[in-house]
Amino acid sequence: MKRGHVPLRTCRGCSGKFPKSALLRFTFGTGGPVAGSSPGRGCYVCRKDACLDKVLGLRYLSRLAGRTLGEEDARRLRQALLEKDQERR
């Protein structure tokens, strides 16, 4: 990477471009969605409540995952994302 380069990623909720470090990331493993930087198909979302609500909505989340997810999966993912965010701050 070039010196001073800041990688940008797109929030799946609002489509805004933000520095990678400012976004929350989650992936879809074999056991369901996982918060944090783990290998696999994933996406980024900003910290706005509206974006979290949109991305963690069941239809949207299931479409991203490529399989049907339940309310419990969305609830656990929201909690894990918020915990990861608190750890980083």
C-alpha cells in the first residue's frame, strides 16, 4: 500500500463510502453470521442506527447470506457487532 493510503469500503445500509476502520464488518460462516474480521463472504455497515436496522432486517440479511436466517441470528449479530464496536473504542 502507498504511504498515507486509507482503504475505503461501502456501507451496505446507506451506500456511503467510509474509511475501513470506521465501519463494522460481519461475515457469514457455516454457523451463521459472525461479527468481526473473519474469512468468508461479508459486508460492512456504518454505526448509524438506520443502517444497522436496514442491514439486520431479516429479508436483507438473508439475501446477503444467501440463505434464510431467523430473528435470533439477527439479534445475536446485532449484539456481537455492538460488543466489537465497544472493544475497538
